[in-house]
Amino acid sequence: MQILRFETAGQARVGIVDGGKVYDLAMLVPGTSGDMIAVLEAGPALLEQAHAALTGSEGIALDDVRVLSPIERPGKFICMGLNYLEHVKEGGRDIPDYPTLFLRVQTSLLPPGGEIVLPKVSEKLDFEAELLVVIGKKAHNVSEAEALDCVYGYTAFNDGSLRDYQRRTTQWTAGKNFDATGPYGPVIVTADELPAGAVGLSIRSRLNGQIMQDGNTKDLMFSVARIISYASEVMTLEPGDVIATGTPSGVGFARNPPVFMKDGDLIEIEIEGIPTLSNRVVAAA
């Protein structure tokens, strides 16, 4: 099932996408919260009720609503670096022994369709297609065998990176957190709709229609279960937290000559089984 946050008549709602239409969860299951985190906490039982109520319900055409970020303010936006071998090689880095984790701040995030901002201080804005894991259950010190039970679903993410700032130090925080550089969405696809651990999904980025990255999640060096287990050793994961799982090879900085996003570009992230994430790039005013 696909769920999303959307705006209609000036109000943010949570809905189900089915057959090109959006169905308001609060209309399908009266009393349902319009807060996505509350919906995640309610688990699959709520979606089962909603699915049963779809017959005879009136939906809104998906094209007639404004799609919002899947989660208004994720408690934690955790990112995984260096997780595809060929990407590690193209960046000239050592193969890591443990998952490489860093965090994104709220102001760096964008909704689907939002404008990615090319800042005035750099022209080296790169694209990174990534699978994003949405946590649905509290997890602390979970084993890899238990980890996938904590996954509610998946969506797409573009980890827009200012490469010059990223490489100035051994810490990546600056290069990964410029305002309005990290779009994600458009919907959360529930875990039951995809292979366990989202293994074997094609993942691509397209810049102005041209395929730049073309990988597959079967090539993750650290699986979704391993990343969740490792992160949960460090911090308690909660419903609404998200984890980006790294990007395949083909990023702009490693090309000859390098290719960076420019004002007016269209960047699309395609992951098998997940609707496409599309964003335009605009120069900072």
C-alpha cells in the first residue's frame, strides 16, 4: 500500500493512494489522526481497516492535491554513506568495516516537487539516489534478525551534496546540510509491497532525462537490517525516524568531466516499486 501526506483545502492530511486517487485516511477510518507519525504508530491494523473501507469511497485525483513531505518533521534523519562498493571506489575511499552514519537537519529537507536550491557559495551541487527506510516501531539494540520488523516502509531520497564543502574536512555535516538540498518522497510504500529488506530493486538518478546512476539495492554492502541493527546500538529509533541507505556509483563529482546540478535542471530519483521523486533546481535568490 502507498500512503502519503497531502494538502487539500489548506489542510494537511494523510491518505492512501489507489488507482491514481488519494483517499483521506480520516474519512476511511473516522478518528484517524492527520499526523503521519501517529499513523505509523498505529501499524498495519489501521491500513487494513482503511483498505476494507475503500470500496464505495470517493477519492481525490492525485493530480489535484499538493503532495507534502511524507513525514512533517522526522525525529531523526539518519544517512548512510559508502554503502555501494563501486561508489566507494569512484570516490577513492577505503572500504568501511562499519556503517558510516551522519545526520541531516530539518532545514536541509524538501518535499517532492520542491525546488532544490543551488547556493551562492558553491557550484558543486551533486545528486545521490538513495532508498529511504521509514521506521514504524521503537528499536533499541535490536538484532539483524529482528530489525526488519521495525520497518514500516520505504521511499526515495536525493542526498544533494555540496562536494567542495563535504571534502573540506573529515566530517560531512556541512556538505550534506545546505538548506533545501535533500528532497524525499513522494509516498511511503509499505514494507509488505516490496521484497524483504528492499533487496533487488533497481535504483537510478536521471538528470534532465539522462540516466546518471544505475544500480541495484542487492549491491548494498550493509543491508537494511544491518544498518538498523547498528544504528539501534547507538540511539533508540522511533516511529517516524528515517534512514537513507547510501548511493550507487555514477555521481557527478566522479565523472570526467564532473557533472553538477545547475539552475533549471530536473533531477529524478527512480526506485523500482516506488513512485518517482522529481525536483527542479533553482539558483539561490
